[in-house]
Amino acid sequence: MGGVPVGDIPWPTALFAAFTYDRGLVFGTYTRFAYNATSGIVTTVSGVAGDTQVPYLGSIAIDGFPPARSAAAHGPIFEADGYLVILTAHDDPTGLIEIRSEMARLVTIELPASATNISVLSAPGLDRASTVSFTIDGEEARLFLGTGSFNVTGTRVLAAMASPDLLVFKSVPPASTNKAEWRAVLDAISAGQVVAELDLVATSDGHWMQNPARYRIDVAAWPLAVRPREASVQVDTLRPGGAIVLFAFDPRTMPINGSAQISVSANGKALNRSDDPLTLFYTFDSVARNASYTLLPLPGTVMAVYLPSLAAVSIDIVSLPPAAPAPAFDAGSEAAVIAALAIVSVAAARMLRRKPT
């Protein structure tokens, strides 16, 4: 795919774009960096929004990362495999990077000298171990670690990954007009409430483009079918308990404008909709543990779906078109009117033929 139009998808969309990878440079609409194919070191990670470019990360060095095979870019995904570790970058507005390791290892991350407000939030537990948040040129970004630990010295961040573990970088999109909403998403990921995301765009040839991400290593989410106004996806995990999965579509794939209505069901059961898009994120523990969903005021059609269990769940999302206006008369009413007019006409004719007295 490599940055050229695919099907009827114009690059970029509001959800993701496409990388090109040439001679160590990974160039995207939203994310850009350099990759050393010999050492596996990533440098100068920048987030891009039009003419705005924010240098979020100076470098990422993964211990024990002799590249196992050539790195490659496919549409919005750049992927490089090392020994029992995979580095995945996404050309999306949040500059998402995932490092998934099957063994314990150390990852050294150098932040730019301009980084400020660097803080570590530890939250031991199964859902999320700790988060490093920081600011670059007024733009916010975070590092999430599943079960390991962070150590921060100045602008150097050491991530001690467990076995297995997941390290994620994600930012509030530069120059975004929805900073509060994006910040709420980052808060929910940090708390272990949002565990996966699927960005989906249907093509006119019956296929689709996708940008999948996982924020918890044991959760899997993948699309089964994506068509205009209709999508079916599968979510699965072996861990008990509930969490939130994000689904995002472009307006053509899942329109919500005008009087179009969204319907969401899980394993065939319709879910209730919440009109408060932030309640599910910030009052998670006090929300009734019934499956539900809410639309988020972010570019495209973005919804957060809460599932009390993530084990073998089939989710169907449908955009129902506006109902056609009812005809002025149905067939029965039209026949009745015609009959009434006939009776009136006959009566009028008789009155006109009646002789005057």
C-alpha cells in the first residue's frame, strides 16, 4: 500500500494515513521517525499535524533486539521484528507506537531536552503497572507499561518490561481541537479501562482498511466484516472482567449525520447508549456493569463500548439510515377517498337532476 490510494480511500483519513519506508526513514502523514535496520534503534519520533511537527521521542533502544527479518510498512502500520519482540508504529494522529515483548527486557527511551512536566504514575495490578506523562512544546504525550516498571532520570526513561509485557507510546494529537476528549482517552488507557482500538474504513470493492491497536497484551480484537453502514468485529481474552474497546470509522463507513441512528449489539443483544461521553472513562467504578456504549466527540465516528466480559464477544455496529417519509395516503386510505368521492358525485348528480317544485 505504501502511501498510495487503495480502493476508494484517499490518504489521509481523519483516522490514519499510510507510511512510506525508504533507506531508514519512515515517513507518514501523522508520524515520522528513523529506523536503524541493524540495531533496531528508533530515533527522532515526531508527531505531525499539517505544518506543526512535535519531536516527541529522541530515541527508543530495545535490549536484545537483533532484527529477525526486514522491517516493512503496510498502509498505516510499520512493523519490525526482533528476538521475541515486535515493534509496531501507526501512522495515526496520536503517533501510536507499540512494543510487545515475550520476555523480560529493558527499553531505554530518551526524551527531547525540551520535555517538561515529566511524571511517573504507578498503579500496580493486572490492568496497568505505570505511566510516564510529559509535555513537548505544550503538547501532551504518555508512555504506558503493562506489568513492568518505569525509572526516570532527567529525560531518560528506562522501561523494565516483564515477561510478557506491552509498552505503548501515545499522544494527544498536535494542534487538536479535542484535547479534553483525547486526554480522557489517555486517562482511560492509563487506568486499564480502554484495552484495544479498531479504526476501520470500508472500500467500495467490498474490502476494508484497518488500524488495530492493543493496550493490554492479552486482549485480541479483529474485524470480521466491514461495509458501508455495517461492521462486525470480534473481541476475545482469557482474563475475566470487563473493559472498554474503542471503535472508529470514517463518516462514509459509519455515518451519524442528520437523523441516522447507530445501533450496537454484543452477542446479539442490543446495548444501551449513554449520552455522557466521559462518564464511562472517569466514573468507571460507579457505572452499572451492564454492556453499553457512548459516542465520543472526536473526528470520524468514534464509540467506546463497555463489555462486562471480553471473552468471545461478537460486536455488530450498524448505522441505520433515516426512515423514508410516510406517504400522504396508503393504499387503503386512497381507495376509501376515491369511494367517498364517487358517492358524493352520484349524490350531487341526483340533486342537479331533481325537478324544481
